[in-house]
Amino acid sequence: MLRAVEGGVTLAVRAQPGARKTAITGMYGVGAAAQLKIAVHAPPIDGKANSALTAFLADTFGVARNRVELISGELSRSKVFCLFGIDLKVAHATVARWT
């Protein structure tokens, strides 16, 4: 789910758009294929859910919104984000608090 990359970490996410509120709801899958499951209030129309996920991840990990980049899964529920300026240990600790 979390992997160290140059300049930050990647985070695998399973989005659930159209939810009542935006929140981390648990884990999806196990092992290397695990994803952080996030319910997203925004609908999956015109990139609104992706924008809401980007803003939510920036707030959750305490980075500026421009430090969160969607790198794959633009039209899929399974997405990978790159969080720049985050250490892998800090990212693991942040995820552990929410799951």
C-alpha cells in the first residue's frame, strides 16, 4: 500500500465515491495488493472525486495540496497517489492512526 519513492511515498487507494462523507473506512485487500479504502463525498463526475481525494490526502498527511499527485487510476476506483515530502515511517504512522 505504501512504497518509498524518490522525494516521498506512493499510496494505493480504493475510492468509494458518492459517500455520505469523506473518510478513511479501512483496508481493501491484503499483503502487497492492499489499498487504503477511502469513502469520498464527491461524485465521480468531471474529476470531482479525484480532486476531493487529493485534498483529503493533503489534509490527512499534513502536506500542501500541490504535494499530492494522482499517478494512476484516474478513471478507476483503484488509484495510486504520490505524496511528496513524506517519509515512509511518517506515512505508516499516519495510516496506522486511521486504520
